[in-house]
Amino acid sequence: MDLIIQIWPSLMNGLQTTLSLFTIVLLASLPLGLILGVLRVFGPKWLQGLIGIYIYVMRGTPLMLQLMFVFFGLPFVGISMARFSAALLAYILNYAAYFAEIFRGGINSIPAGQFEAIHVLQIGKVRGFRRIILPQVFRVVMPSVGNEVISLVKDTSLVYVIGIGELLRAGQIAVNTYATLVPFLAVGVLYLLVTGVVTFALNKVEQRVEY
């Protein structure tokens, strides 16, 4: 218990970084993924092709490699970023690609007859998509989106490769300092608490989109 009290401030600092990264990435990548998913379905062919290549690259390479490329590679072409900003960029680009594919699948799951009905009834493409199609898409994709959100909580630990002191890194330093696995146990409990809160929130959102 004394050890936990002693390392608690460093764990809280790491947790704050983890939660900040998680929150910003989620708020940015979800709408970006939705836009990319819609454009992948309804955009011009050339744009669909470009988005397809982007998604292929993001999903086909490790997130850790993308982090290192953004932080260590971009300076070679004259683009230098702070560590946290580089992490945000890499995570947002990565998760937006996954969310884009999830939303694309949700849109494609809607029967074509509904799009035809929107046209026949002259509701308007934008209004019909927003009021009729999109709510159904959210209902279909919520489980998959939830899985990605939970993965994001855990994937934040990868930022240690560019020197950011998040929760797991704080625990690892404490383990090396005090030669005990107790800090890792504390880190595990904190991750479980965070994922528990996120899961509870996702379940509430899923219940609201059900109709």
C-alpha cells in the first residue's frame, strides 16, 4: 500500500495523458471516419480510389510504425511536430481509416429500396440521408464502433515509442525503480476502470440508438 501511495502521482499523470489522447482522438476520428465512409460510397470514383488507398495503408501497417513515421520521418521533409501533436495525428489518421470502413459497411447494409424511396418522395438526398439512413447506420455499426473505441483505450500505450509518458510507461518506470510487479497491477486496475466506464457509456449510447 505504501508503494501505491508513493507512485500514485506518477500514475495519475500518466492516466491524464492517456485520457487526453483517447478523448481527442475519438472526438476527431469518429466524424472524420464518417465523412470518409460516406465519400467512399457516394463520392466520385477517383475520390473513392484515393480513400481506398489511404485506408489500405492505414490498416495494412502497424500503428507503432505510423507513430514513428509521423514523429521521426516527417522532419526529413520539413514538418516537425511536438510529441503529443505527432501522436494525435498518427492516431486520428489510423482510427479514422477503421471507422471509415465500419461506416461504409453500415451504409451498404441499408436496403437500396430506401434510397429509391427518398428519391421518389423527393425528400432530398442530404435530408433523407441525415434523417432516415444515418440513424439506421448508427444502429448497425455501434457494436463495431464500440470495439474500436475500447481498442483505442489500450492502444494509447503505444505512444511510449516517441517518448510520451502515458499510464503504462509510468507503471514500467515504477517497476524498474522498485523491482516489483505491483505497479503493473495498479496500471491494470486503472485500465479496467477506464474501459469499464467507456463500455458503460457505449451501452447507454447503443440503447438510445435502438428503436
